[in-house]
Amino acid sequence: MKHRDSDILKTRNKLREQIAKNVKDARTRSDLTQVEVAQALGIHQSAYSRIERGRQCITADQLLTLATILNVRPEILIEPQPL
């Protein structure tokens, strides 16, 4: 059971890091500041910064709202993007 839990944790961390990278990339392409996105999301800038650094999980509702704010499809924020 410990091995399975370890694999789940690794997968969750990898996904959170991928989302963080994609969110930051989409925000910078949109020419928005962290403050602007955080306000539109209804959270403090420091919480939003933690999302972009992969230090805070994002809810499904936040992900959908963020995709709307950044004018991208939600899957763009989740899937690995080409270099």
C-alpha cells in the first residue's frame, strides 16, 4: 500500500507542477499580472503565486474560471505543452 501511495503522491506533484507551468505561461502570454488574475479569481495574489509555483492545489472550479480569464481551453492548463 505504501508503494501505491508514493506513486499517487508523485503523480499528483507532477500534475500540480505541470499545471503551474501552464498557468504561468498562459498568464504571461495574456499580458496579465498576478494581481489582475488573482483579483479576477477572487483570491489573494500570494495564493495565486503559490498556484503558479506549484505549491498550492487548484480546484476544478478555479481551473475553469482561470481558463476563462486567460482565454484558453481548460485542457491547455492541464496537458503537457510542446516546447
